[in-house]
Amino acid sequence: MQQKRKRRSPYPTWFFLPAAIIYGTLFLVPNIASLWFSLTRWDLFTAEFIGLANFRQFFSEPFLVKSILNTIIYAVVTSGLKTVLGLLLAVLLVSPIIWRGALRTIVFFPVMVSTIGVGIAFTALMHPTRGAINVALENAFGIIGPGWLTDPSLALLSVAFVDIWKGVGLATVIYMAGVVSIPQDYYEASRIDGATKVQQFWRITLPLVWPATITVVTLSLISGLRYFELIWAMTGGGPGFASDVVASMIYKQYQAGFYGLATAGNVVLFILIALIVLPMTWWFNRREVEA
């Protein structure tokens, strides 16, 4: 009878109702509205239904393929290096080293700095003739530094490395939480068996921080696929269209007043992220269960 009363209790439903309302208001309704407006030619006061014309026009953009390729390159480079560097820094910063607290602060500090501020600062540092980086290279090694943000072959990667510098602190914190949760008994047993530090890392640390790896890779990849602020602050998608990503293309359409076209681009970006992230998450979770 007690189990029957528990099943009939309305408490679980009412418990989740506020979260469901917030989720529906802040996520479902805006996404459904975006899908509708992507099928219209609209401004702040009127909306004219035009079907799939916005999507046809968006996919006919001459630099769309380039922007999609840039988006994928940017996401893979930033998420991959944040994952690797975050794990290595986490292992270092949980070990008994000198100035450990200060080093943790230094690593995490860029996360708290404004993205636009970081972009402006590094734009000055990477100036091809007066930037501190190229000036230091020339004075110290006699090397004429490249145009970090003006060379089409370097602009996107230059922004990516700034993004890595700014965001690796968050990945480090996530990995630190995973590393400190590993029972020390495993390490003590491995030391008794004669395992080296490298063997402990590969055989104990790396497998047991797999949940943290899933979190870091997923968050970093989603962030990289939809990233906009730092790219716009440092290059504006240039030189030319060399560092344009899908998000910057969408913003340019908004600037030009093509709101329906830009909304269609947002829908395309959402689908692109879902097609990449959902299968990857499923594969990660399957690996975790098998492990």
C-alpha cells in the first residue's frame, strides 16, 4: 500500500514543473520561434512567409563552404588542445609542487577576463610591425615575425591559440576535480608493483578521468563550433574571409539587415552542432559504459 501511495503521489511532477517551465520558456519557445522566422522575411514589425528561400540563399553564399571548414578546424584545434593541456596542467597542479596555489590562480585567471578585452589586447600584441610579439622575436632572435592576424594562412589559428590560452583554465579545473577524486589506493598499489609515474598516468589517471574528458571535450567542441566574440574582436572574419566562421557570417547578415537569412543561418548552425556533438556524446558514453 505504501508503494502504491508513492506511485500516486503528485510530488515528483510538481517538483520538476518549475524546471520544465524555465526550460520551455528559455529554450523550446525561442528555438521554435527561430525556426518559424527562418522561413520568413521579417523585421521588427512584419513577417512574410517565404518558405525555404532563406535556406537556399544561405547555401548559395560563395564563402559558406570556407566558413564551415573554418568552423570545424577552429573547434577541433581549440577543443583538442584544451583537452590535452588541461589534463597535463591538472596533473601538475594537484601534485605537491612549489607555489601550487599561485600557479592555479595564474592558469585560471584568463577565464575571468573579458573576451573582448583579451581580443583587443592580443590584437595589439600581434600587430605585424609594432606588436610586442614580433618586436621580441626580432630583438631576441633576429627573426622577422609573421602577420599573425593579417596573413590569411595564420589568422584563424592565431585566434584559436588565444582562445586556448583564455579557456584552458576551465578545462584544468574540471580535470583537477577528476584527478583528486581518484582513490590514492590505486597509486599506492602501483608503486608497490614498481610502476613509474608515466605508467601511473597511462594506466590509472587517464582511464579514471574519462568522465571529465567527456565533459571537457563536449563543452570545448560546442563552444568552438559556435564561437564568435574573439574572432570578431581580433579579425572581424578577415583578412578577406580567411577567418570567417558560420557565426561571423550570420552576424554579417544581421548587420546587413537580412534578418530572415541570418535566422536561417542560426538554424543551420544549430543543426551542424547537433550532427557533430550528439553522435560524439553517444560514442563517449558508450565507451564509458564499456570501460
